[in-house]
Amino acid sequence: MEDCDANASLPSIPDENPSRGSLNRPNMAEVDLGAITSNTRIVRGLAGPDTTVFGAVKGNGYGLGLPQVAHAMLAGGIDGFTLSDPADAIRMREAGIAEPILLYGGILPTRDVIAGMLRFDLMGTVTDATAARAFSEAVPGSAPLRVFAKVDVGLERLGVYADDGVDLVRLICRLPELTLGGIYTHVHGSADAAYLTWQLDRFDSLLDRLAEEGIDVPIRLGESSATLGAQDRPRLNAIDPGHLLYGILPVGRSLRPAGLKAALRSLTSRIIHIKTVKRSEYQEQSPVPLRPGLRIGVIPIGRGDGLRSLTVGHVRVRNNLIPIVGRLSLEHSRLDLTDAPECCVGDEVEIIGGAAGTGLSTAEVAAANDLDLVGLQMEIRSSISRVYVGS
């Protein structure tokens, strides 16, 4: 290791998991919880007082961490939460979150799973008649399980088609082990306004038919940020945004609210080792391109941490743009520091961060890797500490 004045002290790393203390590698994704709270308030205000607002926290809070994200949304006035994994929902309950939680489709209704849902007061999703009967048969004892019917209006994924929605809701209402909590659909986001209107019209038509039959549907939910701005539809009384709460503008029909702030601020590491390459033999087999005085810095982040999809091929150290060289290892990567002799062990390495036009902004890194901003967040593996600010 080369000597450097900056070696004297390295920073301790705060972590979302206090039991690990500061023992993590010095890789940090900085998350602005204050931005999530502010974004939630903005969405809550646009939705209006008569609309129930669920917050999507699937995928471990869109990659930013539970239950921290959920608490930030609660501070902004969220009414409930949606996610897919029962284990994540239980983590939220154990963290003191008492608000309604709806589990998306994706579970097999075994007796153990249903018992856990009843114990922790979780609502389930019924996607068709077969699922409704399976949920009903798995309910132990006489306690009814609250479920939502899922309708497919264009996403071609989970749920019955709108034309079959009445039959599914009738079946749920007949099964004594189930209680109808609501009905929802996830629109297929698109910039084509006519396409989005066609999807929402199908859902409205189903809700009209249920109303004509006198079936009470307490919550009529349009899932996706693209439904924000569809409050002109009187049958819809709940929304389930995701992107907007994290400061990301979605594709499709939604309001484009001013004042949203990105929740993901930056991704950083630290230089842990520096060496000047001295190699006179087998130069053609070097794992990095050689040049006179080549000075290599090593950072403790690599393919196993998701770096392949989190970089534009260079980083920023002491305001220098530094290329990443050689093949990414599982937990390490090399930097060419030859032209930045002032860089030292312990220096912060900015992988993602800064305003648009700097080359390392979230939008620029996402575009370089053919990802949207949610996809970029999800590529940050659990091995990287989430550090929370602005709570």
C-alpha cells in the first residue's frame, strides 16, 4: 500500500442493520427519507381527502429498505401499504406498523401462510376462482380472511379479465371463510392516453356492474402511479402509487407533480489499496491495460454487489473522473489513478451521484445500463449498506 496522509483515519459506516455495526465494507447507498416523506405529502394532497392512498413498498421498498421507507411514508400521511412478500409484511408489523397491508398475488395459500396472514392482519389477493377456493379451504377455524379480487385490464399478468370480475366477486362473497376487502387492477403504464383510458374504462364498467348488483366493494383501487389524476372516475376511491413516492416520474397517465425529490442520493465506496504496477514479463497477459507508471486503486465493490449495472465505466474521486479498468471481480474493482496522483487510500469514490449532466447522475447511470430508475435502485444488492438521511 502506498503511503498517503489520508490514511490516518477511515470513516465508520452507519448501517440499516445495527447488529452489524460498522463492520461492513465501506460501500454506501445514501437514501433520503425526507424526500420520501415530502413526496408522500405531495401525492396525498393531489389524491384528495376522500381517496385512500396505499404506498407500494414491494421489493424491499423498491430496493431502498424496509421498514425505513414505510416509516417515511407514514410521516407523509400514507394510509396503507402494498407488497408481495409476507415475510416483508411481518417485518413491518414487528417494526410497529399497524396500518393496512395488502399482499399482491404471488403466494400459495397453504394453511401456515394463511395462519400467518390472520395473525399479522394481512390482506390477500385472489386472482381467480381456483385461488378463491384454495384460500377459503386454507383458512383455519372460523376467523374470516379479508381478500381483494384482482382484475386484469391490460397488463396480461395476474387476475381475471374484467368481463369475469363479477363472477369472481360473487364467489368470494359466497365463501364464508373470506371477506371482500376490495377490488383492484394494475394498469399497464403507457404514454398513449387512449390506451390508458381504455384500461380504466374496463375497470369502471366492472365496478358499475357490481354496483348494479348491490355488491358492496369497500375499496376500489387503481394500482400504479399512472392512476394518479384519474380521480374524475367516481367509482375509484383508492390509489396505489409507487414511482412517485420515490421521486420518480412514471410512464403513463398521471399528474406530473412539482417538487418531487429523488430518494436515492448516491452510491459510494472507498479506496482500500493503491499500488504502482511493476511488471516486465507477460505484459500481454495483464488483467488491466498497462501503461508507464500505471497506478491502480482498489475499491471493495464488484459484480456480487450489482456493480455491473450500477456504473458508467468511470467514477469520481476528489473531483477527478477515474476509469474503472479490467474485469469486475465479485467484491473488488480496479481504478486507474495514474492521472490523479493526489488520490489516496480512504478517499470516497462516487459511483452514482450529482446533478444531471455530470455523467454520474441516477438518470445517466440508469440510461447507460438500459434501466429505468426503479431498475437502477433494485440493482443495489443487499451487501451494500443503506445509509439514511433526512428522516
